[in-house]
Amino acid sequence: MKSSHNQEIKNFIKDHSSLFWYTPEEKKEQISLEMLMETILNYGDKESVKKLFELIGINKAYEIFNVQISNERNNYFAPVKNFFQLYFSRHAQGNFKH
């Protein structure tokens, strides 16, 4: 399977490779944006989150996050989910309706 990620995203995944320890090395570039978002938001630091949002855009990040959390069973830690709901409601266009 060929990766559809641009080189910057591939480099970002490589730089954070240890967070994807469960993914075989040769498949890391093929992880979905959804998996990348979930992993970085749950386990990344402030700088990695900031860089991810720069790479994919805040509104694309919001779209992915919103779809993920609309599923009753999602993998976000409760404090992470709460924080980013508040964050996106302030910083993304078309933000959450309260």
C-alpha cells in the first residue's frame, strides 16, 4: 500500500516513531491521519500537537476529531477529549455547537 502522506507528514511520523511502537516499521508511513491525530493528541507533547495542526490545518484536525468523538467508543482519554473539545470550540471554524 502506497502512502498518500506528503513528505512533511512522513517526516513527522518518523520523528514520533516511538509512539507507534505497535506498528511495524515498514507500515508506519501508511498510518491514517485519524490514527496519527489520536496518538499525538493522547500521547504527544505541546510541540508535537502544534506541529500536527500546522501540517494538516486546524480545521482538518477539528473535522477528524469531531468524527472520532461522535463515535461512542473512541480511544481518547477523557481529559484529552474534554480539553480538545474546548480548544476546537475556540480555535476551529464551524466549531462545536453547545
